[in-house]
Amino acid sequence: MDKQIAKPSIREENERAILAAAEEEFAEQGFSGATMAAIAARAGVPKPNIYYYFSTKERLYRAVVERVLTEWLAAAAAFDTSDDPAEALTSYIDAKMDLARAMPLGSKIWANEIMRGAPAIQDFLDTTLTQWVRSRERVVRRWIADGKLKPIEPRVLLYMIWATTQQYANAAHEIATLEHGELSDAAFERAKRQVAETILAGVVAKRGA
């Protein structure tokens, strides 16, 4: 007998709607320009409901940003499950590009926050992101020590992946203009493959080299 999938609770549905509306509002208006009233209108809920789930605009903003960061960090799960850097890096690049396409507004909010000096999320950078980067660095250094990757500064590799994959979110309009429309699914898959192949060609050590 098939197991029934549990339906989301009313609370979960409301929070999801509020977070989606907040993401749109913060992406369009920035933190200072966004209002709880506008977010409530987008979500189709009374303004007091917003405060029931998120007591301040700051907490709602942090919840939106934390959701983005959590998804990005989870994209590198293959670093922990594969000893093959080509496989792990390809999986990471594919996941990051898929997220850039699926969560472009979240990416824009993150980029705007960083360009402002991260006034609302500096603690995330100092703790969660810093710890994650250090754990990924250890994996990359192990691959280098095992002769699987060319000598490279791990953070440079990560920065390169971030910059390339986020281009497809932060510069989506520019890409659509140059491509005379949004990338088709087939074109996006080709882009993913070419990005991964280009990065891997520069960092993966050749056997016997």
C-alpha cells in the first residue's frame, strides 16, 4: 500500500507564501524600500499575519537570505560523498546553475546584500559560510594531496564557480538580451556542461602526469 504524502500544515503554507512574497519584494525594492504591508499584499494575507510569523522586517529578511544560503551550501553535498573531484565538482556546478535558474530573486537579494557590505547577514558570513568554506577547503586540499587535482588555492576555485554559476541569475536579463530570449532547457543544459568541462579541464590532474 502506497504511503500517503503528508500535506503541508496551514502554518507551513502561510510561511511559504509569505517567504515567496518577501523574496519578490526584497528583490525589487531592496531591504530599505520593502514594506511589510507590500509583502502582505503580495502574499494575499492580512498584515498582522506577517507579524505573527515574522515579528520584524529584519527577521523576515534574514529568513529569506538564510533560505538562499542553505540551498547553496547543500548544493556541494557531493564533496562529502564522492572521492572523485570531477564527479563532485560537476555535481556542484550543475546544482548551483540549477539554483541560479530556479531562485534568481534570492540570488539577486544575496548579491545586493553583499554589495552593501552585508549589514544584515555578516554573522552568517562569519560563522555558517566561513565554516562551510573551511570544510570544502579541506576536501580540495585532500584531492590535491592525492594527485587528483592540480595545485590550486581552494578558495579561488570556489570563487570561480560562484562567479560563473551566479552569472545565470544575476545577469539573466543580459543573457536573455544577448540570446534573443531566455535560454531553452536544451541550451541551459549545454551551458551547464560547457561550464563544468571548462572548469574541470583547468583543475583536474591528468593521470600519470
